[in-house]
Amino acid sequence: MVGKRTAGNAVRLLEDVRGRLGGRVPQLVTSDEYAAYPEALVAVFGREVVPPRTGKPGRPARPRRVPPEGLCHAAVHKTRAKGRVVAVESRVVLGALPAGAGVSTSYLERQNATDRHRNARKGRKTYRFSKDWAVPASVTAYTMYSYNFCWPVRTLRAGNRREGYRPRTPAMAAGLADHVWTLREWLTLPAVTRTKVPALDD
């Protein structure tokens, strides 16, 4: 999700996640302490309940959304001193932590660091920027997809030292590809089939 960090964009991000999960509710969501995430999770994955009538005078309570069963949201809090992280604590915001599950944002932070390394527009404290949202969005798509399909990751390699290692990309590890793609192969692969647009004189 390319854009400013707002509650609306948090909802759009999670709506995209829901679509990729086929509507399934994730068991564990970990994040930092951005206040918009709990409300966004309930808005996207929650279920609507109607409070029972109390029989008392006045308007009945309106329907409200509540967290779905099986969803846990945990947040990571980092304490910094002199610019360095000196302590990391976690707390459960919604639901209950699944048995044996850990709370960490290290995988996402590693991916964000890789994205900043490959995309100069996201480098911190640099004089590089884009004047139009379409440009960073396009470069983000390029860097992320090329990384997943064209960049063998050492920690994902298969095999052993005796028999030799077989390089693997994140897409191969996820079962989305069977080989390391070249940039030419990835860029020239038709991704969208467009219908023929009739000419003006047709």
C-alpha cells in the first residue's frame, strides 16, 4: 500500500489482505502500536452483532462490529535510548495469542529494509523523492515483484553443501514459480489480457 499512513489506508491495506486470504480470518496479526490498526482489523474482518433488546424505554442499541473469533492482534513496543532500541515488549490488543505463537515484526522490518535498499525514493534522510504518487507506486511494484521472482535469497536455498545448493527466490519458496526468473522474462510476460479496442473508424 503506497501512500500516507492514515486510518483509511490501513483499511485499504487490510482489505487487500482479506482478498489474498480468500476471505479467511488470519489467526495472528502483529504490528507496531499504530492506533488505527485495531479499528481497521475490526472494520475489515469483524462481524456485525445486534445487541438484544433490553425492554427499557429509549432507542435500541445500534448494531456494532466486533472482532471475529480466532483473530489475535498483538503489538510490539520498542523502547529507545539515544537512538538505539534497548527493550522490546509485546502486548495482545485483540483476541488471545495462539499457543506457541511469538510476537515479532522482524520479518516485515527486514522486507521494509530490503525495499528501501532497492528503491532510492524510500531511503531515509536523502534528497530523493517523487512528485507524483504514481511514480513511487510503480517503482514499488517493480522492486517488490522483481525481488520475489528474480532475486535468489541465500536463506531460502535448497539442498546441502555435499550435494550442492539450488537457488530459490521467495516466489519459488511460496510455490508461485519453479525457477529463478530473469528480468527480461518477468518484464515481458503478459500479465493482463486486454480486449481489442476498436479503431475510431470502425
